[in-house]
Amino acid sequence: MHDPFAEPTDTRQAILGAAYRALCEHGYADLTISRIGEAFDKSPSLVYHHYDGKDELLVDLLGFLLDGFEASVSADEFDLTPRERLDAYLSATTEPGSVDDEHAPDAQFLTVIVELRAQAASDDAYRDHFDRSDRVFEAFLERTVREAAAELEGDGDFGESGPNGARGEASPVPPIEVASTLQTLATGGMLRWATTADRDWADDTRRGARRYIETTLPRVDVEG
């Protein structure tokens, strides 16, 4: 993931940038306000002035990054076809660093995101953030699934399923159902990647996800 704080525009962004760098270096458990201050090129006392503790700062950091992703989606800044976006999303969450995009996580960032998500089990602020994050990414995926299905329908290319698998013999599939499935798969992929040493599952998971997309897209109800 590219450093989104390379050119901070104000004190808040400078502090969030220091937190981002310190978090990726030390991980959640070993992160302290003092270490964040060490990564800050101004007086470390400013960190204490703006935030009561590391968790308040980290939740603000997560919110800032999510806001940036939402803005990019709204502005259609992703230079990929809808189907390519789906493949890139799944690749980024099962093989971090494999997708060259400023929003795609590298290995360090994916690991700390899993660490932070774990805090949501007992911290309402983290839970509220990840509730919102899941809604944002699910909406992104729903829109992308709908666009990919519409593009497929327009091309008349139904892949392995054939034309009868689209709107005729099979029941239509709501885009949100596909999006929710892919979001759950991605979240599980991140957790598995960050907490296991064996990576043999990753290729199988991506192949299985692509097969699911190929067979499901022709049945997606683009109007639903």
C-alpha cells in the first residue's frame, strides 16, 4: 500500500502519518503513543494534545483511510474494468502486495488491519468502524458486481455457464448476495493470510472465487 501521508496537509494528517508508519513497523501490540511520537517530525507533545490514547488515534486513522477509499470510488479513480476490479480485490486480500494500486494492502498493512479488527471483539469504537468499513466495501462490491454482470450481458459473453444460465432457467441472483459472499471470503482470506504460515491455500481460494464469479455473474439481476 502506498503511503497516503507522504505529503500531509495539516497537523492531523502528519500525526496520522506517524501513526501509520509506526503501526506498520511495530504492530498493534507494541505500538505506543511514544513510538508514534518518534515517527512524528514535530513535537511529540502534539500527539498527546490531539488524542487521549493510541486506540482513539488508530480509529481516526482507520476512518481517514476509509474516507479516502470512498472518495476514490465516488470519483471512479480505478482504471480497471468491473471484472478486473473483482479479481484485483480478491487478489489483494489473499496475496497482499500482488496488486499495484495505492489502496491495495501490502503484507505489513494487511497484518495490522487483522490485528485492529480483532480489537472490535471488545471495543465499541473499533466495532463501529469495521461495521462501517464492511458496509463501504460491500457497497463497492455490489456496484462492481452489477456493472460486471451488465457488461457481460451487453457483450453476450456468458462464459462457461452458457446463455441459459443467465436469466432463463436459473433463478436470478441479487448483486448484494454476491457482494456479501465476496466480502466474507475476502475477510476470511485476510485473517487466514495474517495468521498462518502455509500459503498453499491462496491459489486454490483465488481459483475457487473466480469460478464462483464466472458461474454467478450471468445470473445476476442487474436491475435488482
